[in-house]
Amino acid sequence: MHNVQIHSTAHRQGVNEVMLAGAVRLAGAIEQLAERGFTVIKVDFTPARPTITVQKDRHCQALIESGEAVYYSFGRQDPFGPYKVGQFQFSGCRVIWVDFSH
């Protein structure tokens, strides 16, 4: 990870505005996901692409079946066995989950 040095006040304010807008977008997405029955278990905050990890449940499977979500990563993790990671876009955020059930 690289730390960026910000020297001008105007640039610092611009960066802070981007961070705040991303945080507000992320908070709104979490609220909406919760209202739809998802359980949020982790958040990775990068303003350009916030990622929300949800607990795998019937909502995730329904999104896969409807084509609104896709599996994009597959592997094996001991002692759990094979897994796949699903994702969909929601309110400017990427939402993912891990499925160990195949």
C-alpha cells in the first residue's frame, strides 16, 4: 500500500470530499441491503470501489438464478473444501459472498 502525501489545502479538501461521498454511498448501501434481508459481515472501503461482504443465504442464490449476480472466483480452502465467490453491483458498491456449499 502506498501513502500519498497531500500538501495543498485545496487538494486535501477534495480528497476528503471524495472519501466522505464514498462513505455515505457505502452506508446507504448497507442500510438498503439490510432492509432487503442481507446480513453484512465485512466492508472494505476504497472510495472508487467499496466492497461489502454479505453472509451467503437464499437471497444470494436467488440473484445467481436470476442472472443478477455471478460467480467469479473458484478455489479450495482447507479444511472447508471447495468454494466459489459470488458478486453483484448495488448502489455503487460491489457486494460479494463466499459459498462453500458445492
